[in-house]
Amino acid sequence: MTDDTILPFSFPAVHAKKVTAAFDGGRLTSNGGVMLLAMAERRLGLADKLARVFPDRRDPMRVVHSLVDMFRARMFAICCGYEDADDLDHLRSDPAFKLACGRLPDTGHDLCSQPTLSRLENAPRLRDVIRLTYTLVDAWMDSYPREPASVTLDIDDTCDVVHGHQQLSLFNAHYDERCFLPIHVYDTEKSRPVAVVLRPGKTPGGVEVRAHLRRLIRHIRTRWQKTRITFRGDGHYARPEAMTWCENNGIDYIFGLSGTKPLARKVDEVADDIRTRRAIENLPVLRGYTETRHKAKSWDRERRTVARIEATMLGLDIRFVVTSLDVGSAEWIYHSLYCARGQAENLIKLHKTQLASDRTSCRSALANQVRLVLHTAAYWLMLTVRDAIPKARELATAEFATLRLRLLKIAARVVETTSRIRLAFAAACPEADLFRSLPGALLPLGP
């Protein structure tokens, strides 16, 4: 068998010199940085952890691609911007991807193709998918060298537009789209994902929120019995069932709260004072904080409620939060603690727009949850690479799209000889000094 040959071609001359081109550069790849992802994956052991809980019901005599290899190929592809499974039809022979998955770039077997990956996503049953999801919760706990004294977990949902009638998809009038509303939970202080759960395209009710919190806490408590856990979320999660459960199980919370007339009357005096002072001093804006005790009709007890009151030339804007915390001033509760949850929305954007976790186009809801697990695993790889960058470098706080452009999507020639494999990167690579230092920083941690 002979390879097809594409004839040479030309570009316009430059300074009277003819410019010719041909596809004869050898085994080149545009994904040379995938080797950094390979080191990050082996440091975390994510593919092995997922494979241990994933059912492999194939005939062992006919298996060509192991589960570990398939997980690695899919995660690496997502990180490099190839979010669709059919991209592997071309990447399966890419020398850098083969090398990152532990195969020889020239003489090794090609990686799996799209049909194999599609069967992988549709293989597990409900219990298997639950174990896969909890594996990532375990990965988050493993990222701490010891049980922390306290953690704050941000919980939020995001619109995942669908383009068909997949299981769990519903029309949501707020977004004017047929969608899912998967729940994301993050350890925002560390930028680490905790759990991502696919769910129908409707606002979660109190019983559902309580169920999600209960299952997550039950799993965390199997390893962390003493950690103080605080949940933080917007008004979707200020459900009486969820708050009561948290209070009865020693879990703190701070949730946004919709304003009502009875609640607004309790802060009227402070609001009038702020509005008057702004007008007297002729300020463009004046902000103040206060707190009260409030019991809505659906609540079984009074709860601490904090109000942020902002007076402008256009009028008053009052926002409320409800919390189980009995320490800290009203300003600290709202401004420093609650407003910090805004960073979680940035993390969701990284997950959703830069790692394309909204590609949940499978018919089966279980297969779509498997996709969310794989995209979350890819998030962990990108985060691990970023954490290995020295803090003095600008890329230490870069978004994933920037990391992909500067560190992953770089050209390399892959040369396999009898005794070694050589990667030849471009001499003009702008991040050469940083790239050179990262393999040492990503070495697996000792026992």
C-alpha cells in the first residue's frame, strides 16, 4: 500500500523569490502540548479511577482499545478543543495523541474511533453512572493533602440548550429554549469542580435541591467527618426543605432570597435613612447593610436575613440573603461572603464554553451524564497544568482557552527511531522556557 501524494503548490513570490509548498514535512502534529496533559493525567490517575468503576462488558478476546486508553483519548481531545467524538476519526492517528496515550507514534496501533467512543458513552447503567460521578467527587477530596477544617461549596445551574427531544430536555420559558439545567458544584476558592449533575430544563424544587445536597454530603462525610461545610447559591436554592435539612445536619448555608413586601417593611427604616443621606450629600450612589430576623409562610422557623440597600438617583435597590451563620457583620456576610460566589459563574463558563460541556447531544440522559463526567475530567487536566505554572507567570491565572492556544496547540515533529522518540518543537515557540519547565513540575507526587 502506498500513501496518497499531494502535488506541490505555490504561493505568491516574496522579494522576487518563489514560494513553494508541499505536504512532505514528515510526522507533524499541531497538538504538541498534549504531552503536558498526559503528565497531568498520570499525576491525577483520573483515567484509571474512572476505568475502575466503569463496566466493561466486552469480550476480552476482542478488546483492542482499553477503557483507560479511551478515557485518555477523549479527555485529551476535549482539552485540545476537539469536543466532538467524531474528531477522533482524524486524531486517532495523530502522533502526539498516540504518544500521550502510551502508544508508539509510528509503529503503534491507532487510537479508538468515534463509533467506539459512542458505544463507551452509552454502555453504563444508572448505578455505573452514579459511581462515575462520585469518582470525580473523590478526585476533589484527593486534591487536599489532609481533611480541611472548612470548605465553601458554590452550587448553581446553567442553561444547556438542546437541539432535539433528548431525555430530560424541557422547554424553559425564561431562556426561551428547550434545554437541560445541569447543576454545577465548585470549590471556588481553589477553582476545583466537585460535581456536575445533568437534570431537566426546569428550576429545581425544594425536594430536589435537598436530595442533591443530601447525596453529596453523605458521600463527603464518608471521608471527612469533621470538615465544616458551607453551601452558597442564588435564590433557586433558598428552599425551605433544603435549609431545614442543612440546619438539622450541621451544614451551613448562605442563599439569595427574593424580596417580599413583609421583608421589605422590616428594613424600611434603614432604607429611608440611606436614601435620605444620599440625597442630602448629593452622592451618585450610597450603599448600606442591615439584618433582621424573618419567617416566611413556608418556613418552620425564623432565620437570619441580611439586606444590601443601594440608593441611587434612580431609586432604591434592595437585595436579600438568608443564612444559617450567626457570626460576622451584615456587610461581611453579603459583600465578602455571598458576592464571592460570582467567581463560580466564571468557572461554569470555563467548563461550558471553553471545554464545551454543553455538547450533550446523546439521546440517552445517562450517556449525556457520562459526557459531563468526561468534560469535568478534562477540566481537572487543564486546572492541573495551570496550577503547575509558576505564579509569577501571566499564564498562571489564564483562562483555559488561552492555555490551549499558548501551550497545547503548538507544532512539533515526532520522530520515532529504533531506540528513542524525539519531539522537535518550533525554535520560535514563544513559551519555550515555560514549556520546558512544566514536565518536571507535573511529575507524579510521591507516596
